[in-house]
Amino acid sequence: MIPGRYAPLLFGAILSGLMSLIVSAIATVRVLGFDASFASAWLPAWFMAWAVAFPTVLVIAPITRKIVDGMIVRPP
């Protein structure tokens, strides 16, 4: 098992991986269609998107948590 101190890093890796996987697949299908060349075009596009998304999530997630905390009312 992975130690708990790595939870934010693991969360960022999984979230950015899944989101970039889905978004790059949709963008690739829109441009190329869903044919034999789909996988060979999509996988490099996904990897590039994930390489940007992962560090972005690590930076943006704490900022987003602070914004959300400022927008909600917690029960007493």
C-alpha cells in the first residue's frame, strides 16, 4: 500500500490521468473520427495532455479548495 502522505499526489495523478484521457479521446474522435488510426493518434495526444494536466492539478487543486471553502457554510 501507498503511505497516506502521498494521497494528494496520487489523487492528482489519477484525476489528471482520467480527465486528460477522456478529453483527449473526445478531441481525437472529433478530428479523426473513430477509425483504425484513432489509437495511434490518441495515445500520444493523451500522454502530452496528461504531462500538462498532472502538474496543473497539483497547483490548482489547493487553490480550488480554498475558493470552495470560502463559498460554503459549514454546519456548527
